[in-house]
Amino acid sequence: MYNTRMHRLNTVPFALMGVLNVTPDSFSDGGLYADCDAAAARAAELAAGGAAIIDIGGESTRPGAEPVSAEEELCRVVPVVERVTAAGPLVSIDTMKLAVAEACLDAGAAMINDVSAFRAEPDLAGLVADRGAYCCLMHMRGTPRMMQSDIHYQDVVSEVTAFLEARLDFAVSQGVAEDRVLLDPGIGFGKAVMHNVELLRRLDQIVALGRPVVIGTSRKSFLGSLTGRATAERLAGTISSNVLAFDRGASVFRVHDVAPVRDALEVALAVASASSAPCSYEVAA
Ligand code: HH2
């Protein structure tokens, strides 16, 4: 059942992925939804705002974040995955760990969002293949702890594109069906401000790999650098960057503020799909 609904990701013009972090230390919603009732209420709010997918995370990946154990991550996320899937929304689990991914698939999750793109635990690819689950493979330089130090790229877009193509090939070599894979350039993961800007500007290069592209700019620090805004004040920057990514072919938008981004994307979609035939109109005398 969930695979049929997820399969629409290959065809819909866009889908919103609502962020739900059940961590004490996520960069923008840390500590807000650690309680299972609060998390379930937030998931319902995200779904009502237009989220087709709820992305549940139990380990922060913000720059400098300390890793958490599999036991701790399991305690944080599994009860929430059970509650949210029982309520109806599609669930993606934001994890790099095989044990967490397996328990969350058992609890009803439909997608594994692995910011390490199966590098942290390569056997995760086999699990995704066996279960026929979806996966999002993201580009990240190094690990969250160290990723923002000593950043160098010759051509960030070509390097990220080549990385994603290689990770897609790896997933397929492990038995994952290509049409189950989404790709993500990893905005803010081991990138300086101008690398993020360049990735958005030339996103069509990544879209050309032929898989749905996920984009995660929501409230991120590069928006703060560009606008001088604090984390809670980055909605306009979030909307702008998501609309620009949509214009270049991204189709899944990972955001905290689902409803306003949805509205902006609906307008962008209407403009993108309007006929280019000249309008005929009459002016009343
Ligand atoms: N960004 C974050 C976490 N997971 N997954 C994908 N696919 N793409 C992203 O851009 C992405 C991601 C970081 O944001 P957030 O979850 O809000 O913060 P934290 O990692 O501190 O929990």
C-alpha cells in the first residue's frame, strides 16, 4: 500500500516532506517534540499543512553534532514512527544506522533518508532492497562532526553530481530498484555559503541524473549568512530557495514550515505550467 503512494513521487510535480526531529539538539526544532504526544501532534499539523511525507529524525546532523547510540536513537524514534504511520501519513526515517532503519521499517516507515548515502552502513542498501523501501541518498562531505572544516571543491556541482551518480549505482548494485531512489545535494553538509548557492543555481545538472531530487534548505545557516536573519526568521529565505529549486527541477521539498512553502510552490507550479500561447483579451469600452 505504501509503495503505491510513494510511487507517486516519480510522477507528481512536487511533494512536501515535513521535518520532525525528536532530538534534544536539532538546530531549529531540537527539544520541541521529544515527547511522543507532542511529536504525533506536530506530524498531524505537518500533514494538514500539505506534507505528503513526514521525515522523522532521532539524531541531529547539524555541524558539530555528537553521534548518538543506536539504542538511544531507537528509543527516540520507534514509538513516534508507530504513532505517525498509524495515523496515516507516509513516514521517512532520517537515519544512517541499519538497526534503526530496520526497526522503523518494521514499525511502518516507507523510506530511509540516509544522509551518508549508504556509506556509514553499506548493508543498509541490502535492507532497503529486501524490503522494497524507498531511499533518499544525500551528499555530505565527511561526517556531521567535521564537515564544515577545511572545505574545498574544484567544482562543487560536478563533484556532488558524480558522487550521487556513484551512490545510485552502488544502491542498484545491491539490489535497490532505481525507481525507489531519490537524490539530494545535501545543502549545508560540508559546503560554504557560495557552494550552496551554486548547487541551487545549477541544480538542473543533478536533476539530469533522472531521479527525483530532494532539496533541504529549510532555515539553514547559509540563509542566515545571506540575509542576516536568525534561525526562526528564515522563512522568506526558505521559500525563495525552494521556489528556485523547483524552477530547476527539484521535486521533493524537506521543510519545517510546510503550509507557506506549499503555497509558494503551488504558485510556482501554476506559472510553470501556464500555456505560452499569447493571451487574447478584450478591454471593455
Ligand atoms: N538536512 C538535515 C537533516 N536531514 N536530509 C536530507 N535528505 N536533506 C537535508 O537537507 C537534510 C536531511 C538537517 O536539518 P534538520 O533535520 O532540521 O536539523 P538536525 O540535523 O539538526 O536535526
